[in-house]
Amino acid sequence: MFFRRSRRARLASALTSLWVLGAPAVAGAAGEKDAEAMKLHNQAMDDDYLSVEFDKAEKKLKDALKKCDKNACSKPVVGKLHIALGTVYGGGNKLQQAKAEFVLALQADPKAALIDALTTTELAQAFKEAQKEAQAAGKAPRDGGGKATKTAAGDVPHTPVAEQAVNTPVPVYVEIPDEIDASKATVRYKPFGSPKWKSLEMRRVESGFGVEIPCEDVTTTGDIRYFVILRDEAGDPVGTAGSMQAPHRVPIKNEIEQEPSLPGQEPPKRCAAKEDCPPGLPGCPEAGGKRGDKTWGSACEATEECQSGLACVNGTCEQGSDGDGGASKGAGKGKGNRNVVGVSGQLDLLLVRGTDYVCSGSDAAYACFYSGGEGRQFYGDPADLEGTNGVKGGLSLAGWRVMLSYDRQLFSDLSLLLGVRVGFAFGGSPSSQNGPNPWTDEAGNDLQNPHLQALSFLPLHAELRATYFLLGDRIVEKGGFRPYAFASPIGLAQVNASVPVDVCDRRTEEGDPVRTSSSNRCPANTRYVENLDAYQITGRNFSALGAGVVYGITQNFGVSAEMKVMLLWPTLGLVLAPTVSPVFAF
């Protein structure tokens, strides 16, 4: 912090000089609020910013921009204010917001430039990107009559309307050449600031096709981009007017010189302003609440300051529904829902370790049961013969479990979730129904039986989990994949799996010595016991790591698939657990 303060202090005089040099240009085309706005600007940058008090600087600059509403300031002053606000955002490492401010600065004043004394490499890159966006938004050349010339791609001649007013449907008309046999037409369009293209079917109008892009997609200034696809009766494309890479553009403005219309029709009516009309009328909000007039990319503290159809996300008006930004000041709800519930189905695949003497009672990690599922535990004395009383290592299906889950995103600008899982396991090891009988020797004397009665399997499951989503801010997004990684530092569960084992037992089930002749399977004085279930018994605590992905079916509902690696302890066991879960975000 000391370094940053001293650096700012060294640049104070350079900054002041820079703005003094710019003062004559501002004064030459002064607006009625220029002086008041620049006073706030100088206080924000010379005092607050250089003291690294970014919050105070941001507030003063936003207040200055409010004073410049309704063309109360000259364009160079508005450009300077947006450049300064972008610089403040850059100082706080909010580069996306900085770029948005630079775009607004260049739209207000194409000659707007960064503050040399306060420019960093990151800010310079953000400004370059802003220049490209601003240039793309206004690059359509104009002919002498003020109409947009045909610069978009496509094989069908088309001239878009020159401009349209905010909250007014945009007419789109394509006249069909005689050599093209088109039976239907579709317009694909993208409202300004929207990340997705939308579609409308066009209708026959005179010698072509026409349609009006509705009010709900004309709620802010900026360019609407579109292209038209013509198809024949079979549905095959026969021509285009524009393309997704080179679309036609219609500037949306607060005021226009001439109202456009489809051929032979009246100009479309302006929709009622959302802030002063009842719900239910075209262009009116679904629920009450007055909305402001700030356009896309403008600085904001609450969604109510933005035009309808925009949401206040991280201090900037961006595309989104009324509910996305909420009434909170930059709470970031527009990034998605922050609570997730689900129902999971999990398979338990235990990595069984290879070992010998699994049914001898000498290894506490193993317990053997007679097959048949009656819970009869084996307490015999297997002979040491190759190919018996041992298991080879490998994965073994231990069972499956069902769990309920709840996760909560802790911070709106960080995709980190904390949650819990609770559930019930099916499978595992059987409960032992009989305790060990004492062994006897040839004389009938009692001997110590080394076996211990196995503890009952724990079917309950509970875990704490931390999850981090990658490659996006939303947890569930329609038609999109959201990968994630997670860790469960502590959990309660048990995973026991069995492997079939054969033994030649020197004891009867009652613990007495076996007295028989040899057979082709076992030596004399032993009995052949086939297909014992040798269960590896694990500890009842675990820690886990894993990764997965959520595919969004709707904006709130999706399906997750993940792979979890569980380490059970204190009796060690390693489990691979594939899991599938429907999830609901709210």
C-alpha cells in the first residue's frame, strides 16, 4: 500500500498539469454543467484516487455523470468522466467495468484518451478492446442521405432502416429478387449488449418479407445487429441478407429524425415507457418499480437506475432481466442463482488390496462370511495352501448410495460454494449374526479363537464440501456445460466390498478339529469351504477430492456428473465413486 500511495503522489503534479492543458478544449464547447462536473472530477482524481480511496473517487465520478444527464455537459467532458471512472475501476482491478467505461467515453467523444500518468499495461489493453467495440458499434458508413449503406454480407440486396428510437419496434423488410424462389424468411437478431441471437419468422409484405423486432429487445441505445435467411418450400436456404459474421446494423437512439416503417404501413408506435405504465401493456414491466434511464455500460449502484431489460451487475448496467440484478447495490445476482439443491445417486467402487490369510482372523481389515446373505460369519482355521485364503487386488463394487445435497455460493463475484451431503448407503457388508465359538484341541481343551466378530456396516452418509466452478459465473446455464472441482475435508461413511474366497478349514463350524480323509481339493483333516465372501472392512471417516460438470437443461435445472475419490480412515480404503445428480438452482 505504501508503494501505491507514493507512486500516486509522485504523479499528482503530472495529472493536474494534464487536465489544465485539456481545459481550453473543454471550455470551447462548454455545457451548462461542465464546471460542476469537472470540479467533482478533479476532486475524485486529484484527492481520492491519489490517496487510493477508490470508493470515494467512484462515487464522485458517478455523481458528476448524473449531473451530465440530458446533455447537460459537453461531449469531451462526458468522455473525460468515463475515462476517469474506468481508470478508477482499473485501480481496483475491475478491468471489465473499466473497459465498459472506456467504450462509453469513446462513444461520447471519439478523441477521448487514457490518462498517461495513470495508465497501466492492463488499462491500455482494456482501452484497445474498448476502441474495437466502439468502432464496431459505429462503423457502418453513411451515404449522403444519412442512410446506412449496404456493407453486410449476403447475396440478397438489402438496406436496413437508418435508425430507430428506443422502446420502438424495428422494421425489417427484405425485397426478394425475381431469380430467388423464397417461400419463407427468418430474421436472426442480437439486441445491443445481449450475448445471444434471437429469431423471428417474417411474413409476406408486398414483394418481400417483413417483420418488426419487438419493443422488449429495443430497450437501450446501441446497435441492433441482424441477418435474414431465405428458404424454399422444402426448407432449404436459397439466399441471405447479411450473415452472423457480417450482419446489418440499426442504431437505436433516444431521438431520431424520421420514423421508419414497413412498406405500405404506418410507423410502429413507441411502447409505453416502463417506468410510468401499468403492468400488462406492451413494453411495461411485469411487476411494479420505477426504472431509470441509464443505458448499457453505464455506471450504476442498483438495477432501478438502469433501463428496463438491463441489470446492475458489479456497478455496470448490463443485459439481464429485472430479477437478475435485484435491488441490491451491485450484488451480482445477474450472474446466476446462488443456492443449489440436488438428489445424487453414487456407485461405490472399492480398491481392494491384494493380500493372503484374509479369513484367518489375523487381519482386522477383513471379515469372512458364508455366502447366502444370512450373516453367518466364518470363524475357522484355514490351512496354508496356495490358491486359497487370499485375494488379488482390484476394483470391487461395494454398493451404492442416495444423497440429498445443498450448496450455497458464498460470494457473488467468486464461484465458490460450500455445502453438505446426507444420505443412505445400500450394500456394504452384512451384520454378523453369530459370535466366535472357542476352538478345542484333540483332547477337548478350549483354545483361543483369533477371530473378532465384525462390527455392523454403517449405512449413513454425511459430508462437508467446498466446490469451485470453472469457465463461467453461472452454476446452471441452459444449454451450457459448467465444469467444477471439489474437496470434502471430512465426512462420515463406510464402504465395504467382498471378494469370493475358497479355504480348506481345519475346524468345524463349532470350532472342533476336522477328522476326515483327504480329497482332491483339500488335504486330510480339513473341510472344503467354497465361495466365502471376504469383506474388506474400511474406516468410518473419509476425505475426498473430485471433479464434475453440470449441464443446464433450463436456466435453473440441470444434471451433474462427477467422479469422486474417497480416502477412508482410520482403517484405510480407497474408493472411486461416480455420481449422477439432477440439480436445481434458485
